Amino acid sequence: MVNQTKGLHHQHIRKRIHSKHEEYPHPDKFKRFYDNFIYVVVIIAPVTNLPQLLRVWIEKDASGVSSLSWFLFSGVSVTWLLYGFLHKDKHILLMNAALMIIQVMIAVGAIVYG
């Protein structure tokens, strides 16, 4: 009797190789470092927008702030958010969800206080 599962296992391995899936955690030290470093980027990217948000909403000063630009930035974040959702990439989802919220708040503040 021929072992039927061996053929299916071989097909599964070939499919993974063809799809070019990498191991996780990756054996390469730099890629493992970068896999962890991306969490820092996920936090830093939205934080960089906070000074503008605080200036608009706490100081009520929107001089020089373009609401159109900030709405467009948030539109880009929505596009990336959808991309992250489709690819189930939590890094992209988290960062762009936070960015979108902050950017919309800045744009609305620019309209209210501008």
C-alpha cells in the first residue's frame, strides 16, 4: 500500500517554497532585529504628529495649517489601513489607524480654528 499523505506533504512544502514564505522568527539576525524595530516605528510615526495636534486643539492656533493637506494625509493613511487589513499586517494597521485619527483631528481643528 502506498503512503498517500507523503505526496500531500511534499505538495505543501513545494507550495510554501513557491509562495516564498520566510521563517518566523527569521534565522537572519538583522531581519529579526528589524521585525522588532518596526514596533518602535509604529509608535514614533503617530507621535510625530502630536505637536501639531496639540498646537491646534490646546493653543487653538491653526495659523499655517492646511486642512486640505491634513485631509489628504489622512486619506493616504486610510489607503494604507485598507492595505494592512487586506494583508493582515498588524504593524501597518496600528500605525495607520493612529495616524488617520490624529490627522483627521488636525484637519478638523484647522477648519474650526483657522
